[in-house]
Amino acid sequence: MTPLIKVQDLSIHYQGKCLVNQVSFSVEKGRPLTILGQTGSGKTLIAKAIMGLLPSVLTVSGVVEVLGKPVVAQSRSDLWGKSITMLPQEPWHSLDPLMANYQQVSEVYELVKGENGETAFNHAIEDLDHLGLKDSALKRPTELSGGMAQRLAIASATAAGANLVIADEPTKGLDTSRRDDIIQLLKKSAQGGSLLTITHDIDVAQQLGGDILVIKNGDMIETGVAESVLTNPQAEYTKELIFAAPEYWQLEPAPVAERRAILQVTDLTIGRGKNALSSGLNLTCHGGEIIGVVGDSGCGKSTFGDTLLGLLSPLKGTIKPILENTKPHQWLKLFQDPPSSLSAHVTLQTLLNDLVKLHKLDTQKIAPLMKKLNLPESILQRSAKEVSGGELQRFSILRALLLEPVFLFADEPTSRLDPFIAKEITELLIALAREQGCALLIVSHDPALIDKCCDTVIRLDQQKQADVV
């Protein structure tokens, strides 16, 4: 039987640097393949090579065939949506910010499948309901959380019925229950075809089953049946990937600066509009304290942080700043999606210069902080779209720390990072927060991460009543 996807000796170079080195694999009908590796290993480049979407500045060699035909020989655009589809890594890059959420899906049913407006609408609502997005059908993508936007992008990409699916990190930013729903949806969407998934999440690879290919810095490290590779890995790198999950973290204790009360929260009820999401929140935030907020998508984690910062009004209760003589820009939010919060049209140096000029910052603090954050000076000459997610998140932390925050709300700061970078970023945030005497509020859908690194844990759920421990 002819493989649905066949890749043989694929190599990709950029200005003499090897990005992918002689990678070979095939995807058979009905048997999923997962490419596992950390950020920057070349996984997405392989997916783009299959779709015929590699930029012309890259030098490509080897053979890539889709449905028995070489990618280089003909355009794949006539198959996009109907036969083969690719789920993008960042949902914000694939959704129209001005279009209602249901239209993102119904448009596919109309334009690709040829359905009339009413039928397309009904199918779109069914899809959104299945993914827990029905109540947000009339909203726009900008009104969704990162996890909700990811689910919407998946619904849109799979609506036309393509059963050869390439999913690039499809579960990033999703809580466990939503992640499992997405995996089942992808497997169902690929029935009659197959599924090629790119991920750094071991749990995703385990659930998908089939075959697995482990890649590091463009090189094939290990390949085989997923169950065998993940339960009895032979390569040292594969073992490191498996034990990089938060439940195995051993974080080094960081010295705590003088603890001082910064913020007092009393009988707080939070929500958006008139819709209450959680109530009964009582908390005192101290400098150098790490506070974790955990719960499923949509339970109010981001709303809680936004309310503490004054970006949203509380529905009930009080938020009283205790620390005096602070400046507004010292109460900060670190966004979970750096690409959506930083302009991609100018260099990082320009973004940094603008910040320094606006707040009259001390430029001599930049170099030491960049060293601590492992950011090379050369990165400043690139734009946000030309660096990895981990580098962009570290740059965002650099900008935040230059403002000497007294309260920093980190909204899912590692949800889109591989476990190696996630641990590195988390340790950096904690160490620098303790060093500077900054209260750090970390929001996450991962209970293991929160339990490993936080002094105080706030658990939110759909029952409205918060649990502070």
C-alpha cells in the first residue's frame, strides 16, 4: 500500500546551517505518527515541507511525497482542506480577528464543502458545542482565552473533512480534559486517512499511539512503536524528554528578599460582564511570594489576574494595594502568547528602545538581565516572528523586569513551551521575583507545575467557590 506521506532523506539548510538532517519516515493509512522533540528541533519545518510551504530562502533536498505524488512536482493547494489540512501552532495566526467565532467554521463548510448558509451554520454550532465553545459562538477570537482560541482553530481546520491531518502542537495551552478531547477529535477527524502530530508533550504522544519519531536539532534520535519507545526508550535524549515533565522537576530553592505586604484581597467575586466565574477569594500578596492559580480552561484564572491588576472590575469585594509609592507600570502582566503581544513588524531592539524611552529606564541594567535570561545580544536585531517561542518569552520577561515590578501576573507563561524551556523559564521567574521582592502570580492549567513551584495555591473550578491553600 502506498504511504499517505513519504519523506526520504529530507534535509533543510539555511545559509549553510543544517536545520533538518536526512530525516526519513512514512505515514501509513490508519496508523498515526508523532514527531516528538523540543522547540527548535526542526519539527515544524518538516510539516511545512510536507505541505509545500517552506520559504524559498531555504535549501531543500530529499524526497517528500503526499498521496503518492512529489510535493515539488505540483501544488498542494488543490488538496488543502479537502484531502490534507495543517493545524497551525499559533491559533492567532490562522483566525480572523474581525469575524465571529462561528463564522470561522461555517465559512469552511460553505466555501470548501459547498453547503448552504443554514446547513453550514448548524454544522459550525455542532462543532463548537463539541469543543465547549458554543456559548462563545457570537464572540470574536480576541475575546477567547489562548486555549479556547486553539480549539476554535482546530474546529476551523478540520471542518472540511480532510482526513490526512498534520497537527503542529495542537494541544498547547489546553487543560488536561480539553487536551484529551482534542486528541480524540483529531483521531476521529483522521479516520479513513491518518494523522501526523508534532508535539513536545509525552502524554499526547502516549494517547495517540501508532509510531513515534524523536528528533533533536534536526537529527533523528529514535524511532519505533510509540508504546515501546515511551516505556522503554533507548536514546538518552528520549529519556530526558520523558522526565522533563513538571511532576519530575526538582527546583533549586531561591533566596527570598524581605517579605512585605503588597496587596490585600477580601471576599472577591470575579467575572466578565455580569457572569460570575469565582467567588469567596481572600488573599494577601507579599513581595517575593509565588502564588499559583490553577483550574480548567474558562474557570476564571486569567480573569482573576486581570482583576487584581485593575484591568477588570470586581463583581464584589475589595482589592486594596498596601505598598505605597508604586508606579502603574510596576503592576504588570506577562502574556501567555508573546506573538500576540509583541509587534512582529520591527526588531526586538526597537521594542526595547521604545520601552526605555517611555519610562526613562537605566540602559545599564539591560546587559546583566539578558545574561541571566540567556539572551544573546544578536537576538535584538531580529523581529518577534524570527525567534523561537522560548526566546520570545524570555525577551518579554526582560522587558517586564526592567520596569522593576512589584506585582507580576504571569498568565500561562510556559503553556506554549517545551518542558526543558518551561522549567528554565519558571526557575528564572521565581528566582528573579524573589531577588527583586516582587509578588509573582502564576496562572496555569497544570496542577503539577503549580504544586512544584508555588508558596500559595488558589484552585478555581466551575463550582464558583475558590479554594486557597
